[in-house]
Amino acid sequence: MVRHVIIWSFKEEYSAAEKAEFAAKIKTGIESLVGKIDGLLNAEVHISPLPSSKGDLLLDSSFKDQAALEAYQVNPDHVAVATFVRSVVGERKCFDFEV
């Protein structure tokens, strides 16, 4: 199994209300991919960070294997969500690992 973890920070130009709206949209979009994309076992987007956090939202996802993660990256349903994410975030940190 492969875990795919991402921490995003929104662009500073957005208000707190806009960031909350975007976070909810991203959470719904990504979590709805489970069951639609082969090999995507789980996807949880956490949108309520504690003040000690260094990001605005976190994706914690699991894939059957490395090939499933690679297929997910180019899947049109994922690309549609990722395109929106890229338009509103300023920083992205990713950590992939095998379990």
C-alpha cells in the first residue's frame, strides 16, 4: 500500500471566508473520488488545523500500490479537482511512502 499525504497553504490574497469555502469544496471534491478511481482506497481532507499547524488543509490518502497512485495523478476526475486546488493554493508539500 502507498500513502500520499499533502499539506496545502492557500494564497494569502484570500479572505478567511473564501479560504473556508475553498477548503470545503476541495474536501468534497477529493473525498468523492473514493470508489470512482481504481486503486484509491481512502482519501480524507482535513480542513480544521490547530493554530500550531503550518498549512491550511491536509490530504491523507491511500492507494493499492505505486501504479494506482500514478494512474490517479492523470485520472480526469482527479485532474478536475487538482486544477481548482492549484488555482487557490500558494504552497504544496507532498510526502509519499510505502506501508
